[in-house]
Amino acid sequence: MGSAAELAAAVLMMLGFPALMLAALVPSIPAFAAAAAVTYLADHYLHRKGSYLVNRLSKVRAGLSIRFLIRELLLLLLLARLSLADNLVYYGAVACFIAFYGLQAPHGALVTLIRNRRRMPVATRNVDLASRVRIPDAPPRGLLHRSAEKMLHLDLAAVVGILVSAWLEHSAIGFVGIGLTVGLGLLYVLALMPYVRGRKIPPKAELVLAAVDDWLRVYRPETVLYFSGSKDSAYQVNMWLETMEQLDSRPLIILRERAILANLAPTTVPVVCVPGGVHLMNLDLSTVRVALYAANVGKNIHLLRVPTMKHVFIGHGDSDKLASVNPFSKVYDEVWTAGRAGRDRYAIADVGVRDDDIVEVGRPQLAPIQTWQGVPEGRIPTVLYAPTWEGWDGNPGNTSIVLAGENIVRKLVTADPPVRVLYKPHPFTGTVSKEAGAAHQRITALVERAAAERAADPRFTADTAAQSAAKAELARVEARLAELSGKGGSSGDEAEATRDGLLDPARHEEVARLRAEWNDAYWRSFPAHEHRVITGAEPRLYDCFNVSDAMVSDISSVVSDFIASGKPYAVTDSAELGVEEFKRQNTAVRAATILSNRTEPLGELLDAVRDPSADPLAADRTELKRYLLGPDEPTSIEQFNTAVADLAIKAETRNVGQESRTAAVPAQRVAAAGDDVTA
């Protein structure tokens, strides 16, 4: 529904139109002007916010053009009720609105034509197309951004002029407003004309595709990461970007949706977005030997059909969910899992994936997670509560936040000896379940109240000078990051972004360094004993892992990732399956403290943190980590690169063999023909 302010604006706007009609019937010029102002301002606010409600209004036949047309018709009704139907300003208003709406058609046609022509058949990042094909600058943003709204709002001059004219009984002011509306509308149409002719027209699709193929022949990509999905699934490809940057072979990322490209994180790897299946199948990918797939989707078939490369499912997480053993995985040459657990899942599921086709490569994304060295001397332990969200199906086992969340946090903030609590909820929490949203609000209030009480407790002291210095450092880093975010990126459209989308490696490295500095300064900007609610993208989940000494969570990939740290952790059996059944169904909890919804036995987790030597699950965690994620040595990225190289050799061996067999067939035919002649 959007924010409360957006909902209020939509309600005001819809109520404004009945008010306009009443003001026209009364008639009352001041009341009409006030109601019109409300509808104009509310409409503008909703469009500026990009509100979801604007789209909903169109669905109920109250679209943008209809709203403006009704307001103008009601203005004519007002003039008639004021006995001005025989006045020249009335006829001028009728002619104005007819002419003005006559301009909407060429305006809309030009905007659509420009946008369609500038939509590239292939959009790219880090691909040098500028030297291969001429792509003109995008039109000024002001011409195309929210163009329909801007064009329609030009009627404001006529509406104001006519109202003032009716109030003062002076036609000249009305005709000035009418002239401005028609004149500005005509100028808007004329301003768009240059961008549909001459050198301002982008190249045709054939030229762009030829330029991309020329770049591919020069770059000669060897390993491709292929991805298709909705904009909400962009995280599934983003998690592999750093791994792709560390490949020993030449990498390339192929995307199928523009929405994914728009949500792709910055990377130095070349990116090609090919929405059209035919265009993708015609690209020159003859040098590619390994194709990596992060999701099982229908569009994978457009690349799976290429026999000269080997195809691998790498997924976007490692857990006991059914998605981890999808029968569709049979179509790939190999399936790569983090550790032995992934291999065993396929064997148990018996979905047709052969054990010989499974390769254990670790999880390269987990490299930033630091191994636990115990609680630093002089600091109280930190416990991270990171519940997952409620999911779509209403299963009580999805999240602990509804049934156990408050119990967990209350016991943690009142623990003796004390611990610090970090609460980092899943960003989707409360989007489906009102109960989950309400529980989140109560937990947030509980943490903030406990933080305030601890700040007033004389047992806990803070180094205010160090915190002030850290906050100043945060401000400096954020200012520099904001400055960098405004550089190096195109402010134009897709065509211009494709032309100019070459990432500066030095800038990319500086951003990475600054983010590390930001993270360090953030944790120093408040006391090490302060309870904290952490939402938003920063600090990241793995950063929270590294400053924590233990974690409480639910069944999700968060638990599997946290196991890489070797730290104690607890998982809540919210569905109350019982400890043994819960462990049987979920591999990742076999070395966890299993909590009931009443948080029993949370004390065991805290005891393990305070005295690691007495931790009964330490050996189990070490064994489980190796089982789930593979060995620490060689490193996961080394295992991954080895797997890519081995599979590339298999692909090349297949291709050479195929060429030999193809060459042998004509020779056999010639020999057979010779035998026939001899005979």
C-alpha cells in the first residue's frame, strides 16, 4: 500500500474530485480553486514518490489522463454555472483543452518511439562498445522522466488563468493562461522531435549485436555465470560477483532481465544482458568452456542447448530446503556443492543426479567470515539474534520471531553475567504476517529499552572520546562514498549506460576499502556493551557474525553460513518437533543448542561462550563445518578454480573428439565410394 503519507495523499486526491464537482455546482470559485490545488499537489506527490498507489488508480479507471480531463470538464461546468457559457473565455477554454489533448497523442508517440529506439537489444557493463558502434547521448532527463505527468500538468497555466479571469471578470488573464498551456505543450512536442531523426538515433539492433560479437571475439570469455530471475532475486547473482572476479579464467556474466542488470552490484567482470532468446542463441560464445547457473529457471534452456561448453549448477545457498535437491538439476553436466552434506542430500533425495556428477567446491562467499578466537579480554560476550522471516505458507517453523523472539531477547538482555545483544531481523519480516511485524516491533522496543537502562548503569562505562572520533571517521567515509557514488556511472538511459558502463578498477578498490573502514568505524562508534537493533544493508550480516561470539537463529542459510565461524550457536525449534526429530530433519542444527519456544536451554549457549573449554559441542561444530562446507585447505576459491579448470578440460576434450569424429565421417564416405567404384 505504500507509506501512510502516500495513502493519505491518494485519499485526499480522490476526495478532491467530489469536492470539485460540488464547488462547480454551487458555484464557488475559491472552493473550486482550493479543491483543485489539493488534487494537483496530491497527484504530484504520489508521482514524485513513485507510489504503488498510482498504478492501482489506473486499474480502477482513475488513471492520470482521466483525472486531468475530469478536472478540466468540471472547470467548464463551473464556468457554465457562473453564467459564462456565452463568454469568449468559455469558448477559449473548450478550444484550449481540445487542442491540448490533441497534443497528447504526438507527445506520447514521440516519447514511446524514443524509449523503444534507445532500448538496446543487448545492454552491457564493462564492455567496450563505444569504440565499435556510435551510441548518441540520451535526451535530457527532464524530457522523458515522468513525461506524461509533466505534459498534463501544463494545463495548470490555463486552469489558473481561467479561474482568475472568472473571479476578476476579465478575459485577458484567461487567454494568457490558455496561450501558455497550448504554447508550452507545443514546445514540449517540438523539443522531442530531434531525438527521432539524424545522428541522435541509436544504432539498429543488428549493428549493436555485431559490435557485441566483435568484442566477444577479442575478449574470448572462458567461464560464464548465467542468471535469469525477477528483480527481487538479484541477490542470488550478486553473491557470486566476488567469486567471478577471482577466477583464473576469463569471466563473463550473462543476464536475461533488465531488472536484474539495474539491481546488479558493482563488479569488474564484463556483463552482458540479453533479454531476447534468439539474440542470446546467436551470440558468439564459441570460446566459453564452462557455464555456471545460480538458479533453476526456464530460460536456462537457451544456454543449456550449447554443447561446446559444460554446464554446472552452483545454486545460491546451501541448506536442507527442497530447492537444494531440485530434480531439474539432472540437466547439468555437474552439480557443485559446498561439502559432503550437499552430495548426501542428492543421494537421499534420489532425484536422478549421479554421485559422479557432484563436485565439492566449498563456499567462496564465506571467506570474509572470521574464525572464532574466544571473547576478547575485557569485553562482555556479544550474542547475535538473527531470525529469518515468516515465509509465505504460515508454517510456525519458519521463524522464531512470533512464538519465541521476545522470550529469547528478554532472557539475553537480563542474563547474569551480562551479554550484549545485537538484533538483526530479516528485511522481509512482517511483510506477510501482522503477528510477525508486531513481534518485531515489541522486540525492537525491548532491545532499545534495555540499551537505555544499560547506558544509565554505573557498571558500564564508555570511552566517549573514542566514540566521537569513530563518528567523525564515519562521517568522513560516508561523505567520500557519497562522492564516489556520483562518479563513474551514467546518469542517462540504458543505451548511454551501455556505452559508458566501464567500471574504474581503482574506484572499485577504493569503494571496497572505504566500506571496510566504515564497518570498523561503525562498531567503534558506540560502546562494546551497548545492545543494538541493526536494520538496513549496512552493516552486513557477515560483519555482524564477526563481532559476535554466538548466534541464535532459525532454519535458514544464515545458520549454514554462521557455522563457518566455528562459534557456538542455537536454533529454535519453533514447530516443536522435538530435539531428535529436529536434528534428523535439519543437518545444520546437529551441532547447535536446540531451543524451545520458552528458550530452554539458552543458558547452555551462554555457558559455552563464557567458558570455551567446557563447550560440549565444540568438536561437533568442527566436524559439522567440514561436512557442510568442506575443508579449510585448500581454500574454497582454490577449490572452485580447480573445478572450473578441470571441467574446462573436459569440455575441450569433448570438442576435440567431436571435431575428429566429424572429420572422419567424410573420409569414410570417400573410402566407401571408392570401394563401390572398384566393385
